[in-house]
Amino acid sequence: MIHQIDTTDNVVAFRALAEVTKEDFQNVVVPAVEKLVKNTDEINFLLVLDTDIGNFTAGAWLQDAMLGLKNLGKWNRAAIVTDSEQIITFTDGFSYVVSGEFKGFRKLDFNKALNWVEGNI
């Protein structure tokens, strides 16, 4: 399940809990990202992982990949907030393969992650 987190108008933010499905992406993430792109022509994205990455279904991964590819040139900043060092390291390295800045943050640094995505840092 994914819930949207209220933020500033130039950011979409989400919290992933328990199992994350294709429908979660289709019903929550995709419409919010499409609205943001329409309004700002870029994506500033934050995802808090309060579930194990293994709880993302194959359909969720496919929807995530399709969203990323569809908006490949629109990514500005994306932060993943987790306590998994592997995910933080992977996220930090993602900036080398796609446009935009990608950064991993620990959960205790949530406010820092949000400020970074908003462009305040």
C-alpha cells in the first residue's frame, strides 16, 4: 500500500507500507506524478520505505519502471528514505545512469530528505 504525503506544490511524496502492488502505482503514484509534470514540467519525488523492498509485487516494479521511462527527461530530484544501506547505496548510484539527482537518506533524516527534494538544500 502506498499513501501520498502532503508536501509543497513542486514535490510528490509517498510512504510505502506492507505489500505494494501495481494498483498502488496506478491509483496513487502515477496520477500524482502526472499532475506534477503537467504543473511543473519536472519531477521532485520522495519515497519513504516503511516496508521491505521484497514486498513490492512484480506488477509494482513494472509500473515503477514504466513511470520512470515515460518521464525519463523530467526527473529533477528523487529521494528514497530507508534504513537499508543497500537501497541507499543503489539510490545514490542511480544519478550516474539517468538524468536528475537521486539520493538515499536514513529514516531519521526524513526532514533533510524532504528539504533536499524541495530544493531547500
